[in-house]
Amino acid sequence: MPAVVLGDLGQESLDLSLADMQTLIDQHGHVIVVCSQATPRNVVQRLRTVRSLLESDRIALFRPELPPLGIAVLARQLRQLASCDLSPGVLASAGRLLTHYIHAGALLGSVTKLDRIPVDLKSHAKSWVPGSQFGVLAHPTPHLVKMGPSVTLPGPEFGTSLLVAKGQLPSDWVTTTLAPSWRARGLREAALPAESAAWWGTSKLVEFCAYLPDLSVLYQLVTSVRQNSCHWCGIDVIGDRCVFCSAIPPAHEQPARAG
């Protein structure tokens, strides 16, 4: 299924943003917006304003804590699943589920400006040494190592493919060391996302992401989870929160406490 890249929401008029979103709703019925945690605040605020003014429970805003290449992979997986017989609520809910199966990180030439992963003072000091490189796993569990012979990162315990996007760091560590240690079943290269340098704090990087490539596996994962009907808007979802109206099923709500 094709994806729609929204215009410059931070610069265009509110009327244009409203018209574009209404057109998408009219054409497709429901809209799932996937954007990075690095998306500028004014853009996220515009999305929320549009959703509020349209008074629509058919717009889901999903901002997973993944670096840019991981966001791109997740969006592609949702596009694959959109061709299956999944309801809009289940498809939108699947985003949260699939993030658990994504391992995303980067090889960096410096961590001095990296503020999205915990970096200790020792690593910061080493970052000033010419030629230093660092392997960083951002998701699912943050991990940072200084590069050395045969150094690698903790990887997935299941079969994945590996996507690599090269920035301005000449290194083949990802393809010659990381990929074999993660037992990657396939290796592909992609263009570096526009947000990557800002997200990682440097343009000297090689970003990578391990993911489940098979649509049949993705579909089985999603359909194996019990579905619920949202008690507020009635749409079918998986998980503990409706991604369209944000209501929490009564079974997941915190019990009231006596005063």
C-alpha cells in the first residue's frame, strides 16, 4: 500500500493542513500518522490541532521511540499489513506490537551530542579521541560500546533482515561484524533518512535496523493477539489503549481508591 508524505505542517497554513487531512480521510476512511520523536514540536502540535478541529476519531497519531531508520521500517511494515484483512484499529494498534521486534542503532564517529541514549562521562571523553567510533543500540534496550576488534552489540534472538543506511562515516563494521553476529538472513542498503543526523547528533554515522521481513510472520503476530472493541468509539483494537480515541478499556483502567 502506498504511503502519503504530509507537507510541511510547520510552515503551511492551517486551512491547507485541514483540507489535506480531510481529503485523506475521505479517500481512505482512516489515517495512521507515523512520526518520529524527533519531529519538531510545532509539527506535532499542528497534527493534534488538525485532529481536534476535524473532531475525528479516524486519525491515529503514533510516535514510537525509534530512531529514523526504525521509523521508516515500521511504516513499511504497516503498509504491508494494510494490504491484509485487518481492521483500521487493529492495523494502527499493530504499530506498538511490531516495535518490540525491531532492533535499531548506529555506528557513530562521536557521541558528544548524543542526548537520546544514556552516555557516561567516560564515553564522552573517549569521543574526543581522533578516530574513535561507538556502536549504539537505541532500541529495544539502550546499549553503547566503544569500537574494537570483534566488538558487537546485543541483537535479536530470532531471525531478522538487516537494513543499513550509510552516512559520512567510512566503515564496514555493520556489514562485516554486526550482521554475522546477529545472524542476519538478509542485508539491504537504503538512503540515510533526513532526520538521522539530528537524531544521532552527528552526520558521521552508519544507521542500521534489524526487522521481520516476511508479511506472513507479521500477520501471524498481529492476528495472534486478542482483539477488543473500544468501549468508547467501538472500533476493534489490540492492546490496552484505543489508538484513535485514546480510550483505555475498562479492564485496564486503574481501580478507584477510597479517599
